Amino acid sequence: MGSVLELQNVHKSFKLGFIPKTKEVLKGISFSVAEGEIFGYLGPNGAGKTSTIKCVLGLIFPDAGTISLFGRSPLDPKSKEKLGFLPENPYFYDYLTALEFLDFYAQLFGVSKDERTERIVRLLKLVDMERAADLPLRKFSRGMLQRIGLAQALINEPSFVILDEPLGGLDPLGRKEIRDIILSLRDSGRTVLFTSHILQDIEMICDRVAIVVGGRVLSQGRLADLVSEKILFTEITVSGLSAAELAGYGECVSIRDGRALLKVFSEEKVQAVLDLVRERRGGIHALIPRTHTLEDLFVDMVTRS
Amino acid sequence: MIISVIARNTFKEAVRDRVLYLLLFFSALSIVLARVLAILTVGDRVKVVKDVGLASISFFGALMAILIGTGLVYKEIEKRTIFTLISKPIRRVEFLLGKFFGLVLTLAVMLGAMSLIFLAVVFLHTFQVEFGLILAVVFIFLELVLLTAVAVLFSCFSTPILSSLFALSFYLIGHFSWSLETLIKRTPAGATRTIIQIIYMLLPDLENFNIKTEVVQNLPLPSGIWLGAFGYGVVYTAFILLLAVLVFRRRDFI
């Protein structure tokens, strides 16, 4: 599969302040997004995620490096014909109604009037905003703006969608709905690049990820390759045993309401704990093997950097 | 095509701005009050109505161009609405021209509305629609188009308050720069005269668009004024827009 987006050694610095001080925000970003995948661009706040996206969209100009969007420069309008974009914080024309707003963006792609009407109805249904079609955007909540923003990003039926923090400001139900929409986009053959600092989102839906910290991509690849399947330790919640009895088996994290949470670091010790519980006629309430998570990897990288 | 889509949206934005209606209300009030002023005047009352009416259209039109024009591009950057716009297949120059023509369209409609009120007030006195007055409004419109381009230029790199001050300075300088012409005539030939001549060439001369006196006093219009004012307006506006495009095309939207 070919790549839809390719960045090579992209550098960007800004001059900020009254007495201009140069701040390097991107220090050689390189990654590529393959056709048909959901690519997660992960990083803490201020890592350079949005700056990278802005370079890709031609909103800011890189100092060095190359960016190829559908094989073209991002400054070439043709490269954006099949691109959809949802910005980090949904800022839109608040004097327009949802219908006028989507119609305006559809017109920018030269979509015919009949086609526009059909697409707008379909998209409003997709993002569950049919009820707010005639409401001006200034009356929208943040979650509603996020949904209408997503509809705007899909108005040209793009084959590549860039979503900057798409799940921010949404309630748990809303997050699930948007996650499902993103997955349905992939299922319909579209490519998705989305940025987030929320690891669960990335872990749940991404095929590949790149972790950016301090303007550098520290790690990238398939999620399964980055995160080890090896069991680090097992958490066992038992009852009917005292802390003293459990002392030799692992680390007793807490004892509450007669239940002890034990962290056990080897398979043999897990078996030994189970034997002990059976012998003393105690109870086992939970047994959770903990593997290396994206969070561990992420925290490790941020700490090291 | 894209320019017209953005222009229509800009027009929608401007006509949904309450400031515009406030200015329209005060301009209408000022035009109507000219009638009261005329009653208090000794002499030709119609001339006072015409004079104050045209001055009101010019002044409030300039305020509209400056107040709305200076926030036009800045607001898009500040509110980050430009992010979604530039991510679409449009060129920056198309965005800028769309904004400019949108405001020009708004001014045309507002000037039309002010003119209707003005012509109605004059009609109450003279019982005729004078072509000269319409011509004077067309010249005011040409001046406002230029002023809009200036407002858009400043809006590309400065805050609305600073841009308003710059644009207002441009407007004031433009109406007083003609006095340099007198100074040039009185200065003996030499380096000083050349410097003043260069300054005069660079500074705008908005009096080129002022035919109010001729129209109100029923004086003959100078020959070639049509072509002169139109040519000056188009060339100067194009020059200012070119500067705006140059500033805007390499700007980072942080």
C-alpha cells in the first residue's frame, strides 16, 4: 500500500516575544501514513503534534524538510481535494447555521447544489446533529461543535482525514460514537491520521502510532510491535488471608474490607498464591495479568526525554 | 468561483454584524437631520442638505470600511476559522480577494441604502432625482474600495485597533495630501522640491474622488475626471492588494 502522507526531517522554529527568541518546535519529524490505516500521532501537550499538522496543511511553512501529501506539496491546492480536516478546538463561523456552515464548505469543493443537499442531510445524520440543522453555531456546545466539525471534515468525501484531538470535549457516549465513526471511515477504505494525548483512544482504534516528544518522533510502528505482550506482573485480589501470610509471595499494595490486593511478579508465585488461598479456604476476587501498555511506553519515553 | 463563495460568506458575516446597522442608523439620522440644519440656514437650504448628506455618506461609509475591514482577516486568524479554510483546496490569494470583494459588496449595499435615504430627502426639496448626486456617491464608493483594500492590508499583520488607527491615518492623510501640491508649486526647484514630489506621489490623494463641491454648487466637472479617478482608484487598490497578498502568502498561522 502506498503512503498518503510522508514527512521527512521536518524542522520548524518560531520567533516569539517582544525581543524575538527562537523556539524550535519541530526537530526533524519523519513518518509516513499508509493508505487505509488509522495512524495515531501521540504526544504530551506542547510536543509538536498540532505544529506538525499545520505544516501538513500548509498553515505554517517548515524551515527544512519535505512533506508530501498525495504525492504533492501541501501548498498545491490539488493535494487537498481529497483531504478532510478537523481542527483541535472547533472554531467555526458562529454566525452561520449548521446547514449554512456545511453548505459553505461544500461550495469550496465545487459540489453541485443537489449533491450538497444530499451530503449535508447524510452527514448531519451520521454525526447525530439533525435536530440542530437550523441553529446558529454560536449556540452550540463544545461537543456539538466537535460533531459538526467532523461533518465538515467529511463534506468532500475525503480519502484521507486528519483529526486533531477529535475526542476532546466529548462525554463518554459521544467519545464512543466518534470512535465508531472513525472506525467506520477505515472500514470504508479511508485513511485516518489522528492526534491525541489520551492513550486509551489511540490504543483502542489505531493500527500504527508515532510518539512525538519535544518536537521529535521517539518511536513509531505497529501498536503490537511497540507494546510487548509479555506479562509484567499479576494483580490478585484475595480475601481470608492476612498481610503477613501473603508477605512472601509478592507486594501487598492495599488491604480494604478484608480484601488484599497483591502484586505478584512470577508465574510460580501466582500458582503458589492460588494454592495458599485454596488451602486456607479464602476467596479470589480478581486475577489480572498486566502487560506492557502504551502508557508504560509513553511515560518511559517522556521521562527519558 | 472560490473567491465568490468566500465573498458571499464575508457578506453574510458583515450583514449579521450589529455594528453595521448601528452605523447605518447614525448615517440615516445624520442625513435626515441635515433637513433640520437647512431650516436654520440662511441662503440655499438645498445645498446644505446635499452637502451634509454627501459628507455623512462619505464619513459613515469610511467608518464601515475601516471598522469591518480591519477585523476581517485578523478575526479569521484570531478565531482560527482560517485553519479549516486553508485546509481546503484554496489559494491564500483567493481567500484574501474573497474577503476583500465580500466587504466591497457589503459597502455597495450599505452605500445604496444610505443613498436612497439621501436622495429621498433631497427629493422632498427639489422634486427631482439629480444625476450629479448619484455620480458623487459613485466616487465615494471608489474611495471606499481603496480604503477597504488598505484596511485588509493592515488586517493581515496587525490587530484591529492598530489597523483601524493606520487606516484612519491613511484616510486623513489622503484628504490632506493635496496641500503638498501647493507646497510643490511654491518650493523652488531642487532637492527639497524633488523630495516633496516623491512624498506626494507615494501618499494617497483621496481628494481625487471628491466631487462633492462641484455637484452641490452645480459647477462643471473637470474634464477627464471620470477616467482619472477611476484609473487612480483601480491602480492604487490593485497596488495595496498586491502588498496584502505578499504579506499574507508567507505568513505562518500559529
